[in-house]
Amino acid sequence: MKTRTVSFFYYHLGLTVFSFFPGIIILLLTRDWYWLPLSICSVNLLGLFRHPFFIALSFHILKPVASLLGGEGFAPEEMVITLGSEKTLRKLGGRIPADRILLLLPHCLQWHDCKLRITFNPYNCARCGKCPVGSLLDLADKTGVKIAIATGGTLARRHIKELRPLAVVAVACPRDLGQGMLDAHPIPVAGVENSRPAGDCIDTQVDLNIVEERVKQLTLIPDGKS
């Protein structure tokens, strides 16, 4: 995941590029040059609130030149993941009942040669330890959060619509996670990138400690418990 500083740089780079469009239009209409720097400053100042609209705006401005911004071309997505997750955790941290949190996982975490079908019922998993799914089910059992597995964006949106969580902890590769966080709006998402030691979309892994930390950061602790 990109560092916070780098993500802010990309975020405001996208907003600055966008701000040239209204600035130049007003400049051509008025012939007053001060409208251009005023447009740049105004858009970036409004962007400091990090409203999802501005994050999405910056993402779509940067996406066409993504290959120039990151080695794997994931810079805009990682910007969305970093800033969107930070805002979700800051705004909702410690406020969401566990059963209103959805832990949303990609199907590629499942061991590629497993014969069990877990997409529509994760609890079909045998928890054999050959992939992270069993440990993530243990985490869901321990914390009380809901858990779902998706094969792509369409199924992920379906799970969110059906389960109606107040917040989502989502695991995916940068490309899918960044776009998915935008698609999930207005549902807030805290994202966790997976790792891909065997390549994309097969036997992916995730740091269980980070997933558990995200869940705990969001979860409302009932009075009398610690």
C-alpha cells in the first residue's frame, strides 16, 4: 500500500489536473488570469475534506496515466485504498456493532485445488489450513462480524446490498479493491490489500493480523467489556 504522503500527493495531483478545466474555461470567458490559480486553490482546499466525490474525481483523472505513476500501474487504486480506509477508520472507529460489519473476501484466497464450494456459504470451508479462509472464519466467529466471499465486483455489490452492513472490511488486490471501494459508496470501506506470491488471482494471501486490527478498530465494544 502506498504511504500516506505519496497517496496525498497523487490525490492532490489529480485534483490539480481537474481544476485546470474550469479554471481555463473561466479564464477564456473573463480574460482574467487570476481565475486559474483561484480554481486550483479552491479545488484543492475543498479536497482536504476528502469527500468520496473528490477521491473518485482524482481517481478517474489519474487512471488514464496510471502506468506512469506506479510500477504496477496501481497508484490511483492505492490512493483510494489509503485515503478511503483512513477516513473510514477515523470517522467510524469504535462505533459499529460487530454484527453490522461485513468482512468481504476474494475467492482467490481459497486454495486453488480445493473442491469445496464456499462462494455462497463460506462455512462450507473445512478449515484445513491450506489457505487463509479457515483462519478468517475463525476471526469472524471470534468477533461476531459477518463474512462473505466474492468472485468479482458484481457479487461483492450483491453481498453488500443483501447484508446491508454499516461498514465493510474488504480484502482484495489493489486494482479490485480500489475500484470496489468507490463502487461501494455510500457504504464506508476499510481496505486490506492481499499479497500474490503465486501471481494474480490464484492462492493469494493476506496478513491476518492487519485484517483483525481493521475489524477491532471499527467494532463498538459494549459497555463493561474490554
